[in-house]
Amino acid sequence: MFSKEPSTTFFIAVLLFSSTACNSFSKIQRSKDWREKYQAAMKYYEAKKYYKAEQLLEEVVPLSRGSEEAQLAQFYQAYCSFHRKDYRLSAYYFKNFYETYPRNPQVEEAMYMRAYALYIASPDVKLDQAITQKAIQALEAYLHQHPNGTYSNKATEYLHTLREKLMLKAYNNAKLYHQLEHYHAATNVLENFQKDFPASPFNEEAAYLQVDAQYLLAKESTEEKKKDHFYTTIEYCQRFFNKYPDSPYTQKIEKIYEYSLTQINKLTQTKKTSSL
């Protein structure tokens, strides 16, 4: 019968192979011939050993300037970072490549890959969206330079996705003001949201929340300001009716409208009585 346990010889063979591989890589690193490093880096890249390839290319790039290999070294350095999922660094390298070699035939690919790397790095909608903004700018720049480019369809798709993410982020922020009962700020932020994203599917709800925030603000206001705030509430209600005549929020808006009218009449009557 054969033993199921790996033999000692097998372990020794693995250790020797690993040791030889490490010694070979260290030897290449110590070499003063950048072309040798470049050739080794390309072999590591083809073998999908991106970390080692990138280590060598990092040394090759500054040493090979002015040579035919310099451009490819920088190009594949960016791809190494991408494959290692260091997307921000990859985006930096791709940008550096196409800005350094604007006439290189791979400029279009580099521009797209920079934008794509930033797209992948775009964080969850709950987090800060600075990277998302950069990705949008990069995609727009690519589409501006290459409107009918090889990657234009994908770039357009990713651009739409990121804009949707920013829209959702803005809407969540606007709703948060309402939830936190910062009604004055909520009316302004919800107004701006509707202006900034006129085609948003959230605009109807945003318009309702704006009416509700203004209504609650009026109820909480001092006697001096109540009347003006209720008048503004009525204006928002009328605007809502005109824009969304068949809305599921119609009944709620009608109640707010009627209550606001009643309060204005009461405040007007009280003022007349007090002036007598």
C-alpha cells in the first residue's frame, strides 16, 4: 500500500525549489543590467507574479528612460498594480504613462484603465465619494478624447453608474436633515437636490419631504414667523400639486395645505383682534 503522508523527499524538493526561486529573484535584483531586470519582469508578468514584476519594473523605469523599453516598462508597471488590486496606485501609474508619452499608441487604453481603476476603487455610497468624483472626471476625460473609442461603451456605462451613486448619496444626505429634524436646512438641501438631479426618480419623494419639512418648521416657529412659514408651505404644496397631480403623497399634501390655510386665517384673525 502507498502511504498517504507526503514524503520527506517531497518537502525537501519544495524547499529547494523555493530557495532557488528566491535566490534567482534576489540575483536579478542585484544585477546592474536594467535590461536583464526588464526581461525578467516581463517573464514574471506573463507568469502572473505581479508583485515581483512590479518590484523589478520600479527599478527599470528610471534607469531605462530614453530607451524603447521605457514606455512598456511604465505601462506594465501600471498593470501590475491593477492586477494586485492596488487600484489607486494603478490609476496614478496609468496617468503618469499617458502624460509622459502622449503619442504612444497605448494612450487610449491607459486613459481608460486609469478611469476603470478609479471606478473599481469607488467606495460604498455611505462613505466619502472623493474617489468617485475623480473616477467620473477620468471617465469624462476619456470620452471627451475618444468619443467613439474602443472602450467608449463601457466608459459610458460606468459613468452612468457612478452618477447614480452620487445622486443616491446626495439624496440620503438630504433625507438625513429631515430625519434629524433640521427642517430649515432640510428644505434648502431638498430644493438643491431637485435642481441638481432633475431626472432623479427620487424627486417626487424629495418634493414631499420638502413640503413636510417646511410644514413642521412652520409649526415649530415663533409667533412672529409662523405666518410667513405657513405661506411658504402653501407655495410648496401648490408647486407639488402642479408637478405631481397623481402622486401617492397627494392626500398628505392636501392635509398639510388645509392645515396651513387654517393657521394663516387664525393668525390673521388674532392679529386683527389684538389691533382693536
